[in-house]
Amino acid sequence: MTGPMKNIPKAEVVRLRDQVAYQEGQVVSRTLAQNQAVSVTLFSFDKGEEISTHESGGDAFVTCLDGVGRITIDGQEHLLHEGESIVMPAKHPHAVYGEEKFKMLLVVVF
């Protein structure tokens, strides 16, 4: 089966948090789809690892798959636990930090 999705089994039930592994001292990413309209990426953060403050051209929808992450938007911090989601609005400074080991699904819509 081919198509715009990659790096994930198709026509098969999967647990997203099992599709990206933790690595000591690292942020690991696995791109599932990327084009001009949307980007879908899985991330794992070791405790204390981060993606520093930046801005995106699209709204970034984050869902916590495992652990606890700290999402900072316009200087305001939000703790995200398993099963919780938040939208980081386009063109607003934001950052992601592994408060504990943390896995997330990121969907950016342009």
C-alpha cells in the first residue's frame, strides 16, 4: 500500500506511542506525513530534553501519548499528560519540554 502516509503500518491497528522509541539524552522524531497542507510527526523526549522556542506557519495540534510534557505558548506554561491535547497557534512563539519522559503526536495544519 502506498500513499502520503509513511513510516507506519497501514491497514493494521497500532499504538502510536509504540511507534517512536525513547533515546537517552535525545529528542526523537518520526515523520508520518508531510506536504504543503499538513505535517504529522511522532516525537519522544527524554526527561529534560526540549525543542526551544520557535514559531510555526500553521496551527500545531499536540496530543500527549505518554509521560508529561511542558508546552510553553507566548510565555505561558501548560503541563500536558497522557490523553490531553493543546493547540499551539500559528505565528505564536512556543516550545516543548520533557517534564518527564514524554511522547507526543504533532499535527500541523497549514
